[in-house]
Amino acid sequence: MDKLDRIQKLHQLLITRRYPVSLRILADKLGCGEKNAKRLIRTLEDLMLAPIEYNKEHKGWAYACGPDTKSQLPGLWLTAEELQSMALLLHMLQNFGNGLLNDELKVVEKEVHKLLKARKISPEVLKNRIKVLPIGHRSVPNDIYLRVSDALLKGKQLLLRYTDYSGKQTQRVVSPQDLVYYRDNWYLDAWCHTKKDIRQFLLARMAKAAICDEPAHVVPIAKLEEHFSGSYGIFAGKPEHTAILRFCGNVAQEVSQQVWHPQQEGRWDGEEYVLRFPYGDDRELVRDVMRYMPDVVVEGPVTLRAAVVTRLEEGLKALRKPG
């Protein structure tokens, strides 16, 4: 623990204790000798202008305004480890921002970097040594993201102009329920007032998002979980099928350590790994199965096996076309 972290720890001790804290206890909690603890108290008093006083009755140190003080230490609200975590988080967010969000975060990043340098930690190391590669990320305009999140937090309806996967554009009013970040993309779970049901919208396909004055329709959490939790991947719906996949070779060991579904069951059959789990919509599942070809066999159901075979045949047909 460095000096600045000890000062932060001292501050936390003084504002969380109901009674003055003895020098012996402070030294023990700060991991230093009593002389060093006393120097830290003086530093907190002199450099940070903290209102600390010695209480003769309780033979300890406390803030003059009592344990309920609102006093905060400027720039010392994070330890060295917490600052490094914050810097890493900001570094990751920069890979997904689209201008406006990054500009707002630069103010925070500047202060975090200043505090890291005060602790002789180089923030450049994080950028140079830790890489974030959002391969499947689709750009979301910041005004769209901010309006969607604002409507969600304020409990307001949204007017959307939305383009679906096939390119069809519609306009509809929805009540936001929650935001989901899945496989490098943002999705909105919402109650669609047009369809009178729960729907999911990819933020990158929103051409317009306007906040309405009307309060959002609230879907019970239990109903939301029932709608989404049993399905496979991002696609919702009632799980009506059970996938049975057999993996072999080096892939078997890799898959045995993965979570494909919260309700999955896996077992070893010799050197092969058999995985089974419920699903509804098979579109994402087919793509995931094909990633492990030829080291995976679809044992069931027949409809899933047929969907994978069809996708493989279509791919081969496309490859065989004259270039």
C-alpha cells in the first residue's frame, strides 16, 4: 500500500467509525507503525485541509464535524488498483464509443491518468499492452444510444424508426425494458405497442429514436426472464427443442469448459463430449455449430441436423460458382 492509498484508507476509517480511533488501531489498519500513522494524519490535515482533531476523552482521532461528515478528498477517491481498473475500463469503452461518448469520457480519463502518474503508474502501458478487438461490433450513433438509455432509465416510451434484418423499415412505439450487450453489439428488449408483445431491437438498426411523454409499459421481470432465458443466444421464444451435440478431438476439451446455455447438460463419452440444452429459434445455433465443423455431429433433433446440412450445402454451392 503506497502513501496515497494509506491516506485514502485513513480517510475511510475516520468517516466510517462512530467514535474516535486510537493511533494503535489506525496504525494496524494502515499497515504501518504509529509514527508513520501520525505523519499520515498530519499530511491529511496540512495538504488536504481535512478537519481532523484529537479527542482526549476517547483517546483517538476523528473528524471535527463527526462521523457523518460529507468531507471528501479531491482526487483520492480511488486506490491504485481501482484507478488501474478504471483506466482499463475507459480504454475498453473507447473501442465502442462513437465520438460524443468518447469526448465526455476524455475528461474522466484525463483525471484518472493524472492520479495514476502521481502513483508512478504509466497509463500508456494499458493502451500498449492490453488490446480490445471488437470484431463483430456495429457502430451505434451516440444520439441513438443516449436517447434509448435515457428513456429506459426515466421509464418513458420510445418512437422508433427501425430496419429489420431483411431491410424492411417500420415505425413503432415501444416501452424499453432493458439494454443487453451481447457479442459486441447492443440490443434493446422492449414491449412493442404495435405487436402487443415483447420484442428485441438491435440499436445499430435504429434510424430514429425519439422519447415520448407517455410512461412506459412495465413488463414484470418474471415474464421477461421467461421470454428470454430459456432460448438459445440472442433469439427469444419458448424452447421447444433439445439440441444434442457430440464433439470430438481437441474441440471436445474446449467445449467442455464453455457455457452454451444456462440449462445445459454435458457428459464425457470416452474421448468425446456430448452437450445437450433447450432452444427455440435455431438461426444462431446453426452458425455456432458450423464453427466447429468437422469436429461436431448433430445427434438431434432431426430439424437441427437438416438446418445445418442445408447451410453447408448452400455454402458449398456458393463456393463452386465460377469466380
